[in-house]
Amino acid sequence: MTETMNMVSTPVTLTDGAVKQLKRLRAEMNVPEDHGLRVGVKAGGCSGFSYELGFDLLKEQDDVFEIGDLKVFMQKAHGLYLLGMEIDWVDGLENRGFTFTNPNAKESCGCGTSFSA
């Protein structure tokens, strides 16, 4: 596969805290430069869909965009579910981890990583 990147406008946002944490994780895990941050959805979870967030290689059906000098990959079809979503990093006494605020979610469950559309 030839690596052509179709840069598009950003369908999701990452807060400064999320970008900082993702850069820290990338460095700690020695993620290769050809990997970008994959944001997506998959079937499953208690509400029907769950979020995907991790480092991955570019795939043929991906759109590519940049947030805070992070290269972000997302399958074109996932934009319908994720348009306008904000990903944040929370580091508190009660909760620590990435949070997803998705205006397209009709319902979400208590875990914060599962939703229905």
C-alpha cells in the first residue's frame, strides 16, 4: 500500500491535557514514528459501541488530521459517530484516564467508554 494521506478538517478535539498525556505515553512506549493515534468506535460495550484510542499504522480507509502535532487516524465511516467529540485526560482522586464527551451519543453507560447512537 502506498502511504497517501488525505488530510481533512478535525472531526474530534483533544484537550491540552489529553495531548500531553498521549505524547508522554508515546514516548514511554517507544511508539514508532510511522504510527499515529487511532480514534474510532467498535461494536460492543454495555451501550452498543465502545471507543477505540491507541497508536496504529495508517490504513487505506483512514482520514488523517493533526491535533497538537499528533498525527490522528480515523476510518471515514467513524466520523458519523464521532463528529464533535472531545477527548480529555482526567487525573483526579475518583477518576483517572481518558474521557469522551460525544454529542452524538444518545445514551452512555457509567464506564464512560460505551455509548449508543
